[in-house]
Amino acid sequence: MDEDANFPIAASVLRKNLYMDDVLCGAATLEEAIVLRQQIKGILESAGMELHKLCANHEKLSPDTEQNYNFATLTETNSLEVTWKPILDCLLIKVNVCLDSSYTKTYVLSTIAKILILLH
């Protein structure tokens, strides 16, 4: 909130899309993603922190230093029980289905609720 005026996009993303040390977000265009990446790096640097892991599905967003993790050949990455496949740009949510139980309305609604919680 202290840097909201200097990094308005990043501040909003960090308030809404940060859990522990993971930020899960995206952008509608490559240009917006580049600005978002710059602002996130800037806001973290202003707090004495460093962005050291970045996964993107465009080469212009790949890490710019050797210290960063190389996600160039990554086929999928996991965070908060959600899997992202950068090449396909799709999210996967794996749900364990108990085949031994009868499928009641409660069981089905409970499974759907778990998925919705992960997406929210």
C-alpha cells in the first residue's frame, strides 16, 4: 500500500493475487504483462526483496539474469494445488475422486466447492 502511487498495477496484483511467496496473475496483452513484470520487480525492490522466479509463456517475459530460475523449457508448474501449462496456457486442477463411495449430491457439491475455492 505504501508504493501504490509508484506501482499501481503491481500493488493491486500483490493485494489480490499473493499467497505466501507466490503471485499468480496474468495480463490481456504482452505489453501489459511486460509493464506488470517491471512494476512487480520495482515494488519488490523498493521493499528490499527480489523477484527470483518467473514463469511465463512468452520469450520476452523470460528471466533476464542467470540468478533467475530458467522456465524456458518448462512444460508445467504447480502452485497452490493448481497446475499451469505455459505452452498451452491452460490451468489443470486435479481432484481425487473416491470410486468406492456412492455419488451423492453432497459428495458432488463438495467436490465442486473444492475446485471453486482453488479458482477463487
